[in-house]
Amino acid sequence: MSSLIGLCLLAACGTPKDTAMSRGMQNLTARYNYIYNSNLILDNYEEQLYETYKDNYNEILPVYTVPEKFSFSTVANVPVNERDLDKIITKAQAIIADKSFSNYIDDAYILLGRAQYYKTNYFVSEEYFDYTAKTYIANPNIRLSALNWKARSLMQLDNLKDAALILDTVYRDLPDIKGHKAEPLATIAQMYIYQGRYSDAILLLNNAVKATPLKRNRIRWTYILAQLYEQQKDYKEALAHYLRVQKSNAAFELYFNANLNRIRLTGLLNGERINRKKQLTALLRDDKNLDYIDQIYYQIAESYADESDFSGAEKYYKLSVRNSSKNSYQKGISYLRLADLNFKEFRNFLKAKDYYDSTVTTLPKNYPGYEQILKKSDNLEYISRRYEIIAFQDTLQLLAKLPEAERLSRIKQITQQASKAAADNGTFKEDPFAGANQPATAIGSTALNSASTFYFSNTAAMSRGSSDFTTRWGNRKLEDDWRQSLKSSSQATTESIAKVENGGKPTVKMDGTGSAADTSAGRYISAIPLTAPQLAASNQQIIDAYYEMANFYQQELGDQAEALRIYQLILSRFPENNRLSSIYYSLYLGYKETNAALASKYRKLVLDQFPASVYAKTILDPQYSVKQSELEAKVLAVYNQVFDQYERKAFPQVITSANATIAQYPNSMVNPQLSYLKAIAIGRTQPIDSLVAAFTLITTDYPLDKIIVPLVKNHLAYIAAHKDEFSKRKVALPDFDTNEPRFFASEPLPSQPLPQQAVQTAEAPKPEVKTAEVPVKEIPKEAVPPVPLVPASQIFSTAVSTLYYFVIDVEDASIRLSSSRFGIGQFNRGNYAGAGLRHQLTEFDNDQLIYVGNFSSFAEAKSYADGITPQLSQIMKVPAGIYSSFIISKENFEKLQSKDLVTKYLEFYKNTYQK
């Protein structure tokens, strides 16, 4: 007997064989020792995840309570109860390794994939499910389960395109399996929700509710069905499903939110908004709702907002924030509503900025639309400044419609009020630009008599108007041709920056008595558009401000609804304007995915009214922009050749080549710069009248250009001021010797000149040498010690510096940048005359860095960057893909000694200043 037992033990310890007995034993142990226990652990894990999952009830709930989607933060976060998942992985691997003759190898791979999925290793889980689906085709249940989980993994990776293709196969094969259809149906429904196909999602989710054996899924999916019906404006069906959730044995949080939505929909269907508030207020007295008071206050605020009672809404949104301690979603959304209220309704941009900042620090980064909120927070000043322009011009136009006697009386009254407000240093508690989106109303309407809507009846607004006038025009004497003393754009830039750094408040200059230095009525009289040209200029400012905002919403924020609203507003106020082709095209793009009829309407308008425009060509040929880029590359090469001729002083050739290039490429973006080279060449060879004619032609041919036209206007102003001197010259711009006055000598120098830079004799003389620009000191890079290979956050500092640069990094050392640097000089002289800006070049590895300075603060450098960045495609005569730009302090710039350090700084810059 003992020998028989020994033989059995020996057989057990030996290599397993594919026999009926071994398969039976492996099936038995695999099923009950591994598969059953693993499924039990996984079920408990999913139950725990369901109970601890934090839902955002202001959005459609996800079908499954799963870990966060893939991001760098999820990689760093350890899942809850990771040991349980590791146990499942160990058991599944044991089946694959030791139970190779069992029938549960496919189940083991499914378990491995699910465990990796819950560990947020979505790439790994997708590979397991893909292998299983391809290997076990003969088992339809396993194959379908693997495909379903593979699609779920791809959805967590935000790869919706591939997930949708897989779910097409799942949907096709569903009739081939018996049972276990609930989860595939729910997964497809989730995909439809992502795609905005709510009607299709409702159909499948209803079937999933009927098929699922899990009560928690049945209740959750019923709540989601209620949300989907509400999205479809089927409020009766939505209300019925919320009632089902209430009557079920739902978790209290789900029950509570179903009850909130029931109250809201009942009020909406019955029109009993007062009753709705009473029912919501009654919930505050129930002790069971103590943890949900923030949500109750939020719903009360929403009811006030529905009635356009924004003051009441603001009160309860604030109460929601104040009472929110556990629900970061709710607190963040209440902050967001407060931000939107202050931005859109109250026009209190400073408060709006604070609330947007609070929103982005409170909401989790996976909140839908988080990036859009972050961009709006970072760029609020860009939007608000344009609203201010619109409001100011609208108010001036209203004032222009008053009879002269009444107008002067009103201006006298308001300038006295402005003096008092300015003496208080401009503390603004009222909305200075209420009704900014409203067109001018008729004379005698209540708008002129309302302190909250009429600019000149609002003391706080008048103070800002006064300071804005000072910022733009300086302290002007009331006299004819007052604009002739226009201060330089650099001064305006500096004062604008000072305003930004002062928390958005205006910088009101005070005299010795503590009152505003000058609140002369003449400022307001001069700004009022009384003539047709002045009114046209005022309207153009409004059009441009609206247009720039709409573009920003559409292209930067991705807020199509707001962009479309503003585009339509421009068309309603200004049916005929100089932006029509672009507006029609933007409306075509905006409606393309949501409203085929309107998209077709604006497409036809572009093609019919502007057949030669770039927009019409892009509609007809989607590859037009690619072809145009190739064409621009050719033009840039030609421009560089013309510039080489210019540097060699071959001025007749410059004139001939510029004329030929402009004729060959009439729509090129570099034509204004070619025309400038041609004009200077004319000035080098012909009398002053020819030069003035060439300059004037530039201003008329390219009125919207922001690089050359401002520079040319400065030149023309200088020539006009020194007409006698130029008329004596045979050649307008001769080569100067040291005893001869320079062409642009009148540009003011900065108050503290910068150290002179050593002249680089290797390069040909450049036109900017003839200007009043002051060189920036070259940085002694050889004195910097080597930087250790450590993370960017440890190399670079966020400390405030007294000196900043704007840098353009060109990732190719073989490219000559003289023409690009010339373009930067043109931009600086035209837009920042007298600011003492200078651009220099440094090289290392395969990179060339053009750095512009000096800026005394980050805000000043950012203001410059905001101005030049949109123009870089015209300024830089190199391919767009090989250069990037950033702002950097002097201390950090001195550390850039290699390509690796530049890359690390770009990472540091993005995480620190662009997050």
C-alpha cells in the first residue's frame, strides 16, 4: 500500500501529461482554487469601488464606476487595495503556467486584463484582451467579453476611434451569445454618450437595464437614462426615471440627487418656480441632508439664474461654496458659475478672474472642459479688454447722438464726478461696462439715465474712462489737432503693463493735492465720434474687438457656442463689414458638425460673395492650406534672396526683384516686407517724393498689416516733421557718414541706456544699425558653471527677476537668420519705438536663440509676446515647424548652454507659466 502511495506522489511531482485524469484535476483546481476565488475578490473590489466612487452629478454619470482615464497623474497614483489586484494576477498567472491542460486559460487571461485595467495599466490590459480575442475565436462568449473589455480600455485611453470600431463588431456579434449581454450593451451606450448620440444610447441602455443581474447597475443606469431623457428635453420621461430611482433601494447620494432633479423638473413642467424654491429650502431643514447642503444651495441658485435674477443666484452660489467641504466637484462648479456670472452678466472682470482661478484649483483635472476653463482663466484679460473697448465706443456713440448743449452739460457733470472718483484711486465696485453687448439705443431712452448701463452716468466707469484716456493719449491740452502729440506705443505698453501689475486697476496720476491730475472735459469731447469718418473708426474698433473675441473662443478655447453667438452678433449689428469673408467661413466651420443647413448657407455665402478668397479656395480644395504652405516656403526663399541683394546694397536689383516677386505671388504674406525693402531701395536711389510715394502705397495696399505699416507711418511722420531737410537732398536716404544726421534720429531713447555690445564685423551692416535702438549687453555665458543633470524644476528658478527676455529658439544652426532678425527689428521699431528693445543671437549645439530685451518684468515680456507671437509667421523667414518661443528671466537664460537644457526649460516654462 505504501508503495502505491509513493508511486502516486511521484506521478504528481512529475511533468503533467495531457490525459483525461490530468485535465479533470486541472479543471477542478483551476475553477475552484483560482477562478472562483479570483472572481470573488474582483466582485468585492468592484463593489468597493462603486461605493467609494465620487460622482459629478452636474454631468451625465459614467456608465461604469471605474478608475480615472489615463494621464500622467493616474500612472503615479496607486489604486485602492492594489494587493487584491496583485492576488488576482498571481492566481491567473498560476493557471496559465501550471494548468495548461485546463479549460480556464482564456478566463485567466480575462482576469489578468481586468486586474491590469483596475490598476489603470490600460495599455497592458488592452494587450491582454486583444490577445484573448484573437486566440479564442471559437469561444464566442470569451471573444465578445475580451472585445468589450478591450474597447473599455481604449476608451480609458481616450482612443474613441479604435474603440468604436471594436464595438461595431461587438454589436454585430451580440445575437450569437446567450446571456451576459448587459455589459456590452452598456459599453456601447457609453460610447454613444461620448459621441453625443443620446437617442441611440437610451435605446441600448434600456436593454442593458433589463438584462443586468446586478441591482447597483440597474439603479445607476436608470438614473443615467433620466439624465439622457432630460438632455433630449423629454422631461416627463426623465421625471419618471428619477422617480424610479427614488423608489428603489438606491444609495442615499443617488436618491438625494434624484430627489433634487425631481423637484427641479416638477417646477419646470408645472411652471411653479416659487414652489420649487420652497421644496429645495425644505430640504435644508432635514438633518439627513447635512452633507449635501452645498448641492441644495446650488439648485436654489440655478432656479434664480433661470429667472435671470442674477443677484439672487450669486448669493446662493456663494452659500454653496461656503458650505462645500467634501464635494470638490460641487465646489468647483459653484465657483465656475460665479466666475461666469461676474464675467458675462456683471462684467466684473477682476472677480471673474479670481473665481476662474478658484475653479481650476478646485475641480479635478479630468473634469470635462477643464482645459477650456484654464485657458479662459489665463486669458481673461484678453477677452475683458475687448469688452471694455466695445462698451466705451458704444457709450461714446450714444453721447454723440445728444444735442450739443445737453452733451456738453452732461460731460461737465460727469467729469466732476470722475475727478472725485479718481481721487479715491479708482475703486470699482460697480460694473463700468454693463450692457457692453447692446447696440446704441435711441436718444431719450432709459439707457442714458441708468447708472448701471450708461457709461457717463457711472462714476466708477468714468474714472476708468478717464484713466484709459490718459493711458492711451496722455495728458492732452484742449486744442486743435490734439492727436499730433500721440505718445509712443512703448509708453502705452508700459502703462498698460503697469495696470496689469496693479491688479487690473487703473493707474491714476495724482497731483500734490491728492486729486486727479487732469479730468478736462476736452478729452471726452475729442473722443466722441461726431463725423462720419470718426463714427466709422469707432464702429471698426467694435467690429475688431468682437471679431478677435469670437476667433479666440473658437480657435483657442474651443467654445463653439459662444464664438457662433459673437459672430452672429457682428452680422446683426454690422451687416456690411470688412470681416465678412472670414466670419462666414468661421460660421461654416462652427455649424459644420451641428447644423448642416446653416453650414450650407454660410458655405454658399463664402463661395458666392468671396470666390477669390483663401476661405473659398480652402472649401473647394481641403489641401489648399498645405499647397499654400509649400508656396509660402518658395516665397520665403525668394525673399531671402532679395534681402541678400539689399544687404549687398544692390538697390536697383532689389526694386526689380521685389516688383517681380509681388507680381508673381500677389497674395503672399511677406509682400508688405518686400514692399518695404523696395521702398528703402527707392529711398537710397531717388528723391524724397519717390520714397514718400512708396511708403504711402504700403499703407494703402496693406492696411491691416501690423509689422510694416506701423513702422512706415512712423517714417512718414518723421519725414513730415523734417520736410525741409529732406527736400535739400538729391537722394532721400544716402549712405551716412558720422557727420550727417541719421534718418530716424528723432526716436526717443530710453531713460537709462543699456551697455553697448561689441560690433560683429562678420555680418553685413543692417538697416536697424541706422536707428536709435540701443544694444543689449551680450551675456557672458562662459562664466556659468556646468549645470548638473537634474530635473528642470531644480535647475530653473521661479524667483522674480529684474530682467526678462523674449526668446525664439530656431532648431537649425545651418539657417541664416539675418532676414528674420531684420523682421523682428521692423516689428520693434513700428510697434515699440523708443522702448530701447534690441534683439541678439546666441548659438549652441544645433540651436540658434534670438533673444529680445530688456523687459523689467514678466508681465512686460508677456505683453510683448502677446503682440509679436501672432506675427511670427510673417516675421520668421524659416519653416514654421523648426522654431518656438518663450519668456525667460536673465538668471535662467544664463543657464542655457545646451539643447538638453533648452528642452528642459521649455518643460519648466510650460508647467510653471502655461499650466
